Amino acid sequence: MKKIMVFIGGYLPGEKYGGPVTSIYNFTEIFGTLFDISIVCCDHDFGEKERYQNVHTGWNSVGKARVVYLPDRQCNRKYFLKLIMEEAPDLIYASGIMHFSFNAPMIYTAKKIGIPVLLAPRGDICKNAISIKKWKKIPFLFLMKCLKFFDGIYFHATMEEEEENLVKYLGVDIRKIYVLPNLPAPTNYGKFYSNKELGKLRVVFVSRIQTKKNLLDAIKAVNLMNQKCEFDIYGPIENVEYWEKCTSEIQKSPSNVSVRYCGVLSPSDAKEIYSKYNCFLFLTLSENYGHVIAEALSHDCPVIISQGTTPWDDLMEWNAGAVIPLGNLEAVAEELDRMAKMSEKQYREMIKNVREYIKVKVSLDQLKEKYEEMILSIMEGEK
């Protein structure tokens, strides 16, 4: 059996690393019987220092993969070389361009001993992501291009924008880039239809609380509603200053709107949380896939998202939710009010559309074949 070694800064049971963890978990669940998959990651959650309590030294079994959890002092070239030599993988699959302190020693080591590397930017190089701390990111990318640090490795882009920016900012040979969307969950979570009250809407936000996820605009939009609304927020507070702005806006909520922070949601609980809500509101500035969007839709939860920031803009064509330009908060509030005023019958019709859309949008069998072709072609040096 061919071996794949995954390097990712954080993994389960971490709750604060966001979409990349879901991407890798879905990957291991789909390909864990076809390939021998091992994962190397840090032994603590994002922004924390304490080691996970439920993991042990050495290899741990997590789903269909083996995972080793390393303290920060062991995330270096010497220890990565030790692990790579012991495992002798046929391919190294890594996540993130900006997580340089973790990926740099791995890339250097893999190049030195001749093991192919497939690197997924995970949204790091998308326009809106780069615009956040642009003063820091652009010089970094320019330096990496000048040093030719990423030369010789393969890239897994999940959209055309990533492919274009890999060429633009890093000078990557387009022949070294594969463009495939992220893998959805390998199983259907099941349908959890949520009853709909006339004149009222239960809305949910699930994501990390930081500038990129744009929770502040979501709160502002909800506060503009005329109908009754309960808006619940789930996610780790990564940016305290940003959260303070959000809480300030929450204090301005009118009497018809209730906004609550419900804490961090574990990945296992997230699979069922959408059953409580009528709508998922996510005005993100940038997502290379948006697993939370797929998750919401898979649980009969229509979505309202920002236009041009995710691969899900076509859901409007199916009436599975709404796609609204960034900054147009009045339009978001109008859409929320429209959904609130839906009757039970109208809402059920929308749920039917959601089910049809996600069924067509996520064709797992075809995507799995393309992933397998990508992996085997890199292992065999065909591209």
C-alpha cells in the first residue's frame, strides 16, 4: 500500500484550526483504506500551549489515519527527518503557505531526500486573504519567489483564483498545479429538518471569530431586521479586539433581535447543531471552500453568504439561499426578513431546493477519482 504523510499545523481533537482540519479529515476518511495515511501536527490547539489530554506519545489512531502530536520544540528539521525516514512515504501532503515555521523544515527535508510534496494553500493566497495584513504577506511571498523556495513542489489549488495567484506571487510553474475543489464529507450527515415559525427566524454563525470571517457585518445586518430573530454565534475567539467590536454591536440590538455567543463548537457537535436553525449566515471575506457552508446545506439549513468569496455563489440559481455583495447589509437584512416571513409550506419548498442543490453540487465519486489520479501521477512523477 502506498503511503501518504500529511503535515498540518493543527488537527483533531483541536477545535480552533478551522476548515483545513475538516479538509484533511475528509481526505483521510475517503482515502484511508486506499492509502496508508499518517499525520504530523502540533500537540495543542490554536493559540494554546497546553498539550491535548487525550493523546499519547507516538502514533495515535484517529479515524482512518495515524497521528503523531509534537510539542513545538520538536517541530523542526531534525525531528521531521526522523519521522519521514521511519515512515518512508511516497508523498507528503501539506497545508498552508503562511504557516511557514511548520512547513519550511518539512519542505527542506523532503526536497533533500527526494520525496514529492503536494502543498494545498488552503485559501492563504486568495485575494481577500492576502488583503488582511497585506503589508506583511506581499513581501513574504516576494521573498519566497526570489529564493525559489517552493520550486520543485506540487500545488493543490481548490479554485482558479488560487492557481492564478500561485503563478503571480510565487512564480509557480502551472504544470505543477492541480486544481480540484476540497473534498466534502464522505457520508451524508442525515436530514434534520427544522420547523419554521411564521414571522421569526433562527439564525446561526459557525466559524472562528476573526476579521476574515466578518461576523461584525453579520451582526450589523441582523440588527437591521424588522422581523423577530434569534442569532446564535459559535466559534473560538481568535481576535479579542475584533470580538470587542462585535459585542459592542450586539449591545445595540433592537428588541426584536436576540444575539447570543454560545461558545466553541466541537467538530462532532457541529454535525447536528444546524437542526436547531432556519438559516446559516456567513458573510466571509474569503474561503477556499467553506466547509461550514456545505455542512449547513447538508443539514437542511439554507444559507446567506457573501458574493464572490466562496465557491458557492451558484446556490442562488437553486433558491437554496442567497448570495449578496459584501457590505450590502440592507440587502442581507431584507433577505433575512423575507425568510422570516415564509410560511411553513414555503420554507419546506426551500428545503427541497437545498437538498437538490447539495446533491448536484457534491458529486463525491467523480471527485474521488480525480484526487486519486492527482496523487498517483505525483507519486509516479508523471507531471
